[in-house]
Amino acid sequence: MASTEIVESMPPRVAVVGAGGWGRNLVRNLHELGALHAIADIDPHHRRAMAEAYPEAEVSDDIAAVLRDPGVEAVVIATPVGTHHALVQQALEAGKDVFVEKPLTLSGEEAWQLVALAEQRERLLMVGHLLLFQPAIHWLRDFLAAGRIGQVHSVHQERLGLGRARGYENALWCLGTHDVAVQRFLLPGHTPQQMSVHGQCMLQPGVEDDVHLHLSHDTGLETHLHCSWLWPQKRRTLVIVGSEGMVEYDELRQVIIHHHKGIDGSLEHIDQGAEEVFEGHDQPLRLELEHFLARVRDRSPSTSDGHFAARLVDLLARAEARLRHTEDA
């Protein structure tokens, strides 16, 4: 993946809906890219901070009016996931291209409704699966496709730390969405067939703070994910075990390590050392928004379009249903 994408000298005029938390980062990057036109937020503290920091942008508490504004070409939505369906629908019906933070929705039915609406209105629908814009992930996909570690046997992911607990989505939806997106992107030819999921609610009833998700695929591949916002150390790791070696992506250090080791057919250990083979980029959000602005202009397909995002919602919704069934049993 190229380090930057060329955006026309006059970038699209973009409105950001939701300027708290992660939304602040979206606003800042769009401002630096020259695309920020308006900001909408129902919180007066957020509006005051945005008006002071970006006096050239229109700041409003009237989200509906901002979505209808003919001067706005595209909308970036960074609000709680429970509001995504209604806001994305309003923006698409107003004729805007839409970027919405992950996950697209918490319901497969709602996600596919938005995909169909975007196609009907011929509008771009892109979802903010940030890691898909980390060059290390694109490099790793090419590395695997070239067979550098042979047949892929298993994928192991950790996304752990002492984070902000949510009341409307569990750790799988909030944190694990990143990792499931990476799985699907890195190994597109593997279809999950069986699922095992376990979660533990420690802080609030009905909201899992710690989740283990295991997927068995039609090709024999097994993937294992552990995500938690109630963990003493911060970990962001991806390990892929193949028939001819292993590869590790340390997201915190932004390095990929190729381990030339394994166990051969006679059960003998092989260890020919390890080497750092790629160093990632520290600003994937900038690359993600450059990608969105470029797609608004050239209308070509997005890396994380509505179809990709809706398939992820389907998978995570299945896992959610399994969790509820287990807890009710």
C-alpha cells in the first residue's frame, strides 16, 4: 500500500458528526488535509472546543441540518454504534458519501440495509476499519500470498489492556472488530464454518469485558482471538503459524518478525533464527482518510466498503448470539 494517496487540489467538503473521543482525531486530520467544512455534535463542551480550535469550520448542534447542507459532499460519522444506522441512513438519503467508524452496526440486517441504500443512491459507504490502512497489514497479506511461511495453519491474536469499558457494546464488538477485520483481509480465501466463543461479564451484566473467539475454516485454518479491556498489560499481537515458519506482527512496536523455525515431519525442531522484515507506519488514520477522500473523487472501490463491513457484522452478530445462548443455558 502506498504511503499516501493523491487527493485533488480541491478536496471534498466534509462534515464530521461526533467530535468527542476518536472524533477529535478525525476532525484534526481532515482539517490538516484541507477537507473539513462542518462539525456537528450534541455536546456543548465538544462544540465549544471545536469552535475554538477550528474557527473556519461551521459548528452546530443540529445534525440533521448539517446532513442536509448542500455544501457538504461527504460525511464522517464518529458517534456511538447504536446511532450508526439512523445517521448513515440520513446521510445517504441526503445524497452524501459516508465514512462511519467501525462497526457499521450491531445488526446484520441493519448493516445490509445500509449497503443496499448506498448502492441504490450510488453513494460511497466506507467503514473505518483502521488496521486495514496500516501498511504492515498490506505487506503481510502479500507475504502470506507469496507462500513465505507455507500453508497457514493458525492465527493467534491478542488485543488486551486496561481500557474504557462500554455500556452498549462488549469487548468483542469494541476491540475484536479490528482483529476479525484483519483476519478476513489477510486470508480472503478462508470461510469460517464453525465458531466457539466465550465471554465473561465482570463489570456490568450483559456486557462481556473479556472474550475468546475461535473460528474453524473450510480450509482447515484455525483462528484464535482474545480481547479484553480489563487486563493489566497492553498487548496488540498477531502470530501466524505456517507449515514452513511463523510470522509475528507487534502492533505496538509496528514491526513484523519472520521466525524461521518450526517442527518438521519427523517432529524435529528447526530453528534458524528470526529477523525483522518490515516496519509499519505510525499514522494509519491519515492514510485511511486520504483513501476516503480519494474514493469520493475517483469513485473507485474502497478497501473497507459496506460489503466487507456488513460481512464482519454478520460474523460478530453470530458470535454475540452464541454468547447470549451460552449465558442463558
